[in-house]
Amino acid sequence: MSLSRKRRKELKRLRSSAEELWGNQQNVLEHANAVAREASRQLGYLTREEVVPRVRTGYESYVRPGLTQARNVARGAGDSVERGLGTALGSVLSIGDIANDARVRRALERVTPRSVVVEKKGPGVGTYLAIGAGIIAAAGVAYAVWQTFRADDELWVADDEPTPAEPASPSI
């Protein structure tokens, strides 16, 4: 297929225009990449110079004192528990040693009464008062139930029934 000379010139100009556009696009992309690299580098500088010191200052002034205080409280609580357990264990062991001592056993046998018998008496006044209060409460509940379920004609009032309307007279 043969093209006219005019068409070949137009195609040649179009091709050179497309190549020029392609070159410009490559330059734009290179420039955009350079700008992105510079922005990344500046962001790194900003992070190191501004953000990190602020975060470090905030940690030092807010978080670390709380952690130190919590650590000290936990350590103090642990020491207190350790001392308390040690004291309690020592007391139990010393009481056991004292209880096993023969002199203490003999002294307790002399002081302890041998036969103390407590006689159980019959029901007292409190028992009779409690039974009376229970009977009165049961009677009150029974009366309330009776009042609730009794038939009372005055309590049930029927609604007024509507009067039937007069039949309409046929108009002639």
C-alpha cells in the first residue's frame, strides 16, 4: 500500500510528536521520582528532629513516672506480703511449739474443767413470739387474698351501651 507524500509527512510529524511526548513523560516521571525521594528524605529528617524528641519527652514525663511508681508499689506490696507471710508462719510454728510443750499441756489440764454439761431447756419466749408473728402474717396474707378474689357487684360496673340510632325516615 502506497501512501501519498503528504500522508507520509503527516505520519512522520505524528511519530516525532509521539516520541517527543514520550520523552516529556519520561522527564516528568523522573522529576516526580526525584520529588518523592526528596519528600521521603525530608520526612525522615522531620521524624528524627521533631517527632522522636516529642515522643521521647512525652514518654519521659508521662509514662515512665507511672511505670516507676507502679514498679515501686508492686515491689512494696511484694515485700509486705513476704513479711506478713513470714510473720504468720513464724507465729503458727511458735504456737505449735508452745502447744507441744509438756509444761503447757499440764497447766491446761489443771485449768480446763473436766465435765461441763450444758442442759438444753425447752422453747423460750422468743420462740413463742416468732410463732405468733408467723400466724399473724399468714392471717394477713389470707385476708388480702380473700379481698382480692371476693365477688363484689359494686366493683364491676358495665359500660353504658350506646343507644340505637333512630332509623332514618325515607325522604320522598
